[in-house]
Amino acid sequence: MISGLIVLVILAFVALAWWRPPIGLWLIFLLLPTYLVRFDVVSVPTTLLEVLIYLLAVIFIIKNRRKFLGLIGRALQPIWLPLVFLFLGLTIGVIVTPDLRLALGILKGWFIDPVILYILVVNLIDWHKIRHFIFALVLSILPIGAMALWQVATNNFITVDGRASAWFVSGNYLSMYLVPVMLLGLILVADKYRPYKWATGAILVVSLVALFFSYSYGGWLALTAGLIVLGILRSIKSWKLWIGGAIVLAVAVFTQFGNEKFMRILDLGEKSSFSVRLQVWQTSLLMVKENWLTGIGLGQFRDRYLDFASRLFSPPLELAILHAHNLYLQFWINTGLIGLVGLVWLIIKFFAWLKSNISLQSAILASAMVSILAHGLLDTTYWKNDLSALFWIIIALAFLQHQELSGNLDNFFKSKFCKVSSEEK
């Protein structure tokens, strides 16, 4: 059932998006966490975020009915080969899985929807107005950070381990969304537009405190890696950034000495998050070894984990695990070698776009992606609606930045409907 409030939100979105499609995209950036608002449409499960993406896509097609295929092709052309590999791997994953409904849901929510969003970003954002869209992302983490701090202040956590998580089921999920957006927010901190500059700075402080109390060591590592990469790319003039990143990590780790969670990491003989991960990684490698080409089927890790883990450990430390706690193993297990090649190829394209001219914005985009990839060594920083959408937003922004620096952006925007064409006047 769809509540009346959701209907009103959707109607308001349609009105604004029809009036100005870039405003619709701005709202989607702001409302990325609304994937948690779930309902059925004609017995098909969906989310508010997904519905908003589809509605904006329909509006985009209607307003560009004579040229939308060309605009879509222009957006996909730079990445079509990686996409072919990725979706071929996904298709194989759907074929070999015994749970077709689950596999199709994953394909739709975590791959088709984000790629549609990528197309919309490339076609609706004028790079010269990028600050407005980055600010929408920054605003999206304000209620998350504020709720996490409220949990700390009231000692009212929803996680069993007493970690700040906002409305997510784990502090790790909180950090996986916060860190890339915090790094993207540095674009606004460095911007001359003061309203965004100061508001973003305040939100980043709230988010940094929330990140600390998430006690997500992977998130701390990701933020540190992003800051160090940003400092390196901006040369010796920004030495404060990478030294600052190292200091942030060192101080955070120092505060954890004596913390039971942290000290148990060092004791592999006890059940801890790290010892469990070691077993999960070994089990994942066994899955890859026996199913290296096709994977085990899209969405099958949870159901088949115990079968594989029981062959290595008696008994396993955990009997039920949702995912591989590693971005790259998760892709290999679900999409096979072909899908993993598609992912790696896409990431290579991303950095190739940025390396041609390392501006501050390019360096920050690179740092945001590095944070995702670094955290991906310990967690699955893609396989979730908001995380997959954020990943493809960063890919799209890198493409737009590349077009801007290569001098092709003005020509690229000539055919976009956000610029009023003569036939629409």
C-alpha cells in the first residue's frame, strides 16, 4: 500500500521535475536515503527513490522525445564496453541463480536504477552549476549525522553493539554513505560561494563526529585514504591534507586502546569482527575457486554461505552472513569473472578521465572514489541502493569534469534539454 503522504511527495516531485528537470535531479540527490521507504506497485516491490528516478527518466524522455536516444547514447558511449561486461556477468548471475525474483530485484535496484541515474546526471547537470547538486548530497547526510549524534547523546542505539548508526542497521552502513559524501563536500568548502561553504563546513563537522561514534574502523580508514590521496594529487602545497589524514586516523585509533571491540581485533583466537571476516573471506575465496567464471548466482551468498563455510570450519564463527565483506569478492561471487572485469574496467575509465588534468574538483572526485574502494577491502561498499546510486553519481561527475577540462562541455550541452532549444521556444 502507498500512503497518502508518499502520494503527495510523488505528485510534488512530478510537478517540480516537469517544470525544471534539473530540480528533479537535485531532489533525487537530496533524497537518496529514501530507498528505505518501501512499498509495492502492482505487487512489485519498489522504493520511493526508485519511483522518483523512473519518473524523472520518463519526464526526460518526453521532453526530449526527438533526441533522447542520442542523449542516452552519448552518455553511455564512453563506458559501453565496461557496461557490456558488467551486464553480461549480471545476466549470467541471473541465469544460474535458483531465486529468480531475488536476482531480478538486485539487478533492478542496484544496477539498472543507478545506470539510469548516471544517464540523467550526465544529461541534466551543467558542470558550472555542480555546487548546487553537491550541496544536495551534503544536505542528505545532515539528518543522518544528527540522528546518529542523538543516539549517542541519549544512549538510545538500534544496534546491539551500541554504535551510532542513525536509521541504518549497522554503523558500517552509516560510514559507507557518510565518507564519500563528506569528501565530495570539500568541493564546497573550497568554493568561494559562502552560503554553501559555511553550511557545508558545519554539516561536515556533525558528520565527522557521527562517523567517530559509528566506530566503523573501515570508515575511518576510508576517510584517511581519501584525504591522503587528495593531498598527494594536489601536490606538496596540500601537504596538510595527507598529514592531516594520517593524524585523524592515528588519533581515532589511539582513542580505541582499551576498547573491547578494538582489542579483540588483535586476538584472532576470539570471535571478533575481524576474525569473522577472515572466515568470510576464506569462504568467499572457496566460492570463487569453484565458480570463478559464472559466480554462484546473483543474490545467493547468504543462502549458500553455510554450505561452503562448513567445509572449512567446524563450526564457523557465524552461521549466517549476508555478504562477502569485500567489494571485489562480492562482485566476483555474484557476477563471475566477466562482471568483475567490467567493474575494474569502469574504475580504470574513471581514473583515466581524471588524470588528464588534476584540478581540485578532479582530486576530490578521485578521493571520494578511493574512499569507496579502500573501504571495499573490508565491506561491500556498493551492494545497497544508496551506495550503488552514489557510486554512479561519482562516475557521472567524473565524466562531466573530464568534458569540462577537455573543452568539450560546451558542445556536449548544446543538445541538452536543460538548455532551451529553438524548437521549444
